[in-house]
Amino acid sequence: MAPLGLIAGGGRLPEILRAARPCFTIGLEGFADPKLADVSIAVGRAGAIFEALRRAGCREVVLAGYFRRPSFAALRVDRTGLGVLLRLLPGWGGDASLLARVVREFERAGFRVLGAQDVAPALLAPEGPAGARVPDASTRAEIAVGFAAAIALGRTQRGQAVLVKDGAVLAREGRGGTAAMLRSADARGAVLIKAAMPGQDRRVDLPTIGPDTVVQARTAGLRGIALEAGAALILDRAETAAAADAAGLFVFGARV
């Protein structure tokens, strides 16, 4: 079997996918753990990335892990990367549109792009509780408010998560991500809601939680976390569920 080309950013997801299927891993410099990478390449060097994938015999590619959009001044592009950059510019202001264009560039180069859930289907959040705790009826009403707000936020392509408390939206995720949102508000007693952006290419950047998210939630004093079932990822599910149970939090998947 040809290896899967893994374009790795930061975080735990690339390591999980490497365990699920033989991979040739290109670590994005400044984001990926160098110990996981077969080769490290700067973000703007698209020609080098495509050539490395072809030399390794990759026909399928998955993009996984944390990645922050670089400034133009920081980009180091090769000749192919310059052409890619020019085609990406129309979507530069929105997360979903930019990533959809990135996917198309890999397809343009002859690769089939997979989602993390195609490689490891067990990552997808199921409907219902991931741990022992289940939100009560009043909390489920708050979750419904939160999902509506998260979807509205997603249409702006600025974030995928909101905090709800006492039936109202307390905070919305921005460019700094979920951790920054939790730090920016008095979130004690709130619920964290994560949902996919409407119309986004679900092969990239699905909402994701893991044990670290539970630690952040516990530190912030949250009551629980709700995810869009079938459109969000739970990393290290057993560990995440156990951490939530120990912290007295629920992790709950709901259809939107």
C-alpha cells in the first residue's frame, strides 16, 4: 500500500493518524513536532511539498494539526508556492474558504485529499455522552442556543466555538482559538459549544477536543462541552471521557 501523505501541523492529531495508517509525514516548520516528521518543509514551499510526496509514492494526502496563518512577510515561497499563494489570496480572509482553496491545490497537483475521519473514523464525535455525565433538560436548551450561535459565527469564518451561560451567549471564539476565548471571559458555570462552519470542506479543520480541552474547561470552571455529532473530532476519546468524569464535566455530542 502506498503511504498516506500526512501534512502535519501542531498538536496530537498527526500522531494519532500516524498510528492509524502508514504515513509519509511532512512537518510544517514552526508547527509540527520535528520528531514525527520524515521531512520538515516551510509552509510556503509548495513545490518542495508536492515533490516530496511524489518521491515517497503518496497518492492520498491528509492535512492535520494546528496551523496558524503566517504573515506575508514570514512566508518563504518557492516558484510553485508563489503560484499557489496567488490563487489562495481571494480566500485569505476566511478560514473555511482559505482551507478549501488549499485542498484544491493538492487536488490540482494530483493528490486525493482525505479527512482525518477517513483515516481514523473512531475520531468522529458520536451522538450522546462520551463519559458518564449527561446534560439535563435545561442545559440541553442552553446547548441549542449555543449551537445556533456557533453556526452563525461559523458563517463569518472567524471561529467554531462559543460559550453559553444562563441561556445566553457569553463569548465567541476569535482568531486566538478556544483557549483564548476561555481566558477572555468569566466562564464559570458556562458550557463550551463547538460546531463545524456551515459549508466548510469537512476534510479539514473540523472542531476538535481532547484531554487538554477538558483541562482547560476544568480550569475555567465550565459545566461541560457539547460538540456537533458527526462533524467534530474527539482525540484520545477514552482519556478525554475519563478526564471529564474526574472533573465533573459532561462531553456530549448532539445533532445540529
